[in-house]
Amino acid sequence: MKKNTNTLPKAVFSAGNITILKMAAHDVPSFKEIQGKEWVLYGKKNEYPLYLLDLYNRSSKHNAIVNGKAKYVFGQGFGKDGEEIVNSDNETLNEVTTKCILDCELFSGFYMEIIWERAGNKIAEIRHMDYSDMRSNKDNTEFYWSEKWTREHRDNPGEFIRNDNPDDVKTYKPYEENDKTGAQIFFYKAYRPGLKTYPLPEYQGAVVHIDIDIQIGDYWNNAIHNGFSASHIINFYNGIPTEKEQQRLEEKIGAKLTGARSKKYVLNFTDLKDKGSDVQKLEPEDLDRHLQILNETVQQEIFTGHHVTSPMLFGIKTSGQLGGRSELIEANELFQNIYVTPKQQLFEKLIGIVAKAKGIKGELKLGKIEPIGYIFSESIMVKYLPERAISEMVAQRMGVDLTKYPEHEQEREDKKEAENTKKFKKETEDRVILELRKRGKKRGGKVLKSRPVEWVYSKHKQTEEELITFAKDAITKDPSIVSISPPSATLPKRAEGKAPSIDVVYAYAWRDAIPVDERDTDDHPSREFCVEMMEMSEAGMTWTREDIDSLENEIGTSVWEMRGGWMTKGGTDIHLPYCRHIWTQQVIIN
């Protein structure tokens, strides 16, 4: 379409060869009714939406910001509910919503065609309507669609004018839940004080600067293609030659001064015989610097008009911005709070109205997107976030729905519980080792007999008679003696006439069934607890029952059972619920 001409200069005074021009300000479009027509004009030529589209398509900065804002608002869409097919073109709710959001960013409004089922029970189809094709009556109680609101001028091809008689107009009534018949239009327009029929874009205050941005681009484009235009004028004051002489002179100067990429010039012939010739510069001084300053000003005004907190969020780098991660994070947080979140809440409400009438259940929520990947390192997330939160974050990034894999969730919970148990066990074992080092003693005397003690048996205290029988059996070396008799009658006397003392103690040892070549080797390593216990026992350290039982009361778990663990029998798949060590009971006589 032809460029908007609202800013062309207007002649306000003319006298002789002098004309004074007044530069026209950029006019805000007027919305007026025309006689005999139901619709209200969208601007004087009924083409303002097309003008806004022209700005969108031709300004790179404006285009990037509009597209970026639309992407931020749509975010990750409505999730599963957004994948519902909502019309016969196989468009999803997410796809229709994406178009509506873009229209809203560009025009501050959007249109959807709603087609009800014949039975009138629910909506059959939801369709996006191209905003530039829609018009309305004054109070938005009737809407009109046409692709021919403008037509090409007969005498000036390429120029478009208002078409008051389009032949393809379709009329719609507004969306009404209580009138579930036919096709209706769901229309949203952003509120702006003083406006009635149509909205104006929220960047309306920056429209003139967007237009200037386009003109700057057009200037440089024309300058490059036209050899930077005519930059000098050569004046000849010694008369006006014939056309052939002028052409011959132009060719000579051109052959001498110009090349394929050189600047152009203008020849001027004047009949002033008292002067020879001169060369005057047409371009103003420092034109490139002035254009650079203008470009920076225009850029800032466009950002302001769009409520942009940081151009980096839209892939636009400006001078003075470091572009660091922390700066980007802060800018994104501010933009999300003041712009994205309110817009998302608006669309959740509006789209939710028609989605519910379509039979789409559930509360619609637009997911947010971040300007960059993970903000924190993996180590920071592991340190401060619950495991469930990390799992959900990773699943979301990978597009995985965790609810589809409940068995893996249970497996993960079981693993977590096992790891917690293992951690608790390690902490307990470390404390037991520390306490046993304090309480253990190296005792003299002769070991009369040593026997393994199963942890269940160790809980039953032996009576004095049992200990005597055990000692007597050890002294006489006769396993058949099982009778019980008082100590004075059965135990040998010492030279001093005193009865020998008997101590029952406990040590940590290898099971007899464990071969020597399988005792704490590379192929058969022992756990840390067993290694430290064996070091103490091999150094001659033993413990009384009171030492072990009192420690059990302090830590709340059985020390006797801690010699457990699991052992796999060599060459088999048989797993035994104990390790290769065991507590041994020793009877020592002094």
C-alpha cells in the first residue's frame, strides 16, 4: 500500500516566487461514520490498520519488539488443553491464541469467529479473524468483514483510496452465550480514554518515530543505490550553451571525475559573464553524524512507546548495556511483572470464556518463558532446591510429563529413602567407631576359649553358672564336662591361695568360613566400619558387654547388629544377610 501522507507539508502562504510551507503534525486517526453505511471508518481513508501493518513490516526495531512481546505473552501456551483442535482447519487452541496475541500487540485488539453447533449446545469452531479485514458499527453491536476496504486509484496505479462499496462484505452479530446460533464475533479492544469504536495501539505515541525509522532506512537504501545522490552542484556563469554542447560537456566531466560508485553532481548553466564557474556542496556538514544521533533518538522513543525495560530481551543490543546474565535476569523479571503477567492473565480470562463454551475443561494457564537457559548452575540448584522441584524443571525443559511415569516416580522415592538410610547408617557407624575406640581396652591374661556370638544370642545375658561351666570346660580341655559346680570346688588355686579371675569380653573377628585370600582384598573389599573394627581387634582391643550395651542405649540402635551387611557367596548368586565378620566372645583368665 502507499505510505501514509499525514506528515506532508501544506502550503499556507504564497507570494510571487516565494512559498511558505507549514509542516503538518502526525495526525491521530479519526473514526467517523459515513452516510448510508453501517460501519465506522477506521481512519480518514479507512486504512489505518493497513498503515499499522506497513509500519510493522518495514521497521526492523518495531517488528522485533512486537514479535518478541507476543512470544513472551504466549509463553509456553496452554499446555495439554491448548492442543485441542478447535476448527475445521485443524488449528489448535494454542495456534488461534498465538494469532490473537500478535493482533493485540499490533492493534490493541483481536477478533475471533465463533460458530455454534446446530443443536446449540456448545461451540463448534473457534477461528481467528484477520484484524485488518474487520470493521464495526459505532457501538460494537454489529461487525463487518471485507478484504476490499480500499481500492487502487484508477489514475495513479500503486496508490490506494477508500472503497465505500466493497462487494464482499459479511455481517456478524457479537458473541452472546445466551444466543447459541450461527456465526458470531468475539471482539476485544483495549480501553483508551476518549475512544469509542476502535482501539489505538499502545505504542501510538511512538508511531511517528517508527515512521522516521523507516524513512532513515529508505534514505540509506536510496543513497546506496543512487550513488549517494547528487552531492555537489557545478555552476557555469559564462552563458547557457546549446543542449548538444551541454551534453558534450557533461560527458567530458563525467569521464574525468566519476566512476561506478562515485558521488553524483549537478551541472548548472547561468548567464553571468562577470563570473567563471564554482562548485557548491549540496549535503549538509556532518550528515552521517546527524543521522546517527537521529537514529539513537528514534530508537529510544520506540522502546519507550513499547514499554521495553531492556532491548536485550528482544535481541536488540544498544550502547551502554553490558549484556551480562545478571542484567538480563533483572530486566526480564521487571518486564514479566509490569507487562507479561498482566497480559497473560487477560488472555487466560478471554480465551477461557470461549474454551469453556467449546467444552475444553480445566483452568487455562499460559506458561512463562525465560530469556536464557538455566539461570543457576546445577550445583546451586542441587544445593538449594528440593529434588522434586529439580525433576519437574528438567522434565519441563525436555517436554516430559512426569504424571505418565508413576512407576519411575516411586522408584525415585525408594532410591531417595535408601540413600537417606545409607547416609544415616554411615553417620551412626562413625559415631560407634569413635565411642568403641574410647571404651575398648587391651587386657592381659590367657584366652581360655573364643567362640562366635550371633547377635540374637548376644542379647541374652549368661548366668554365672554358664560362665563357670564355660571356664571349667576351657580349663580341663574336656568338652564333655557340662556339670555345674561352685567355683571354689572346681577352679584351680593360685600360688597365693587366691582364686583366678575370669573376664568375659568381646572382640571383632573374621568368620572362620572366609578364606584368607578373600579377606579385605581388591576383589573382596570390606566396608569401612569392618576395616576399622578389625584394626582395633587385631591390636588387642576388646570390650565388655556393658561397654557395648551402654553404647546401644545412647545411639538407639543395636551395636551387635552393625557387624551385619550383605555377603555374596563366591561363585554363586546367593546373598547372605550378614558380612564376613562376627563378634566373638572370649573368656580370659588372669
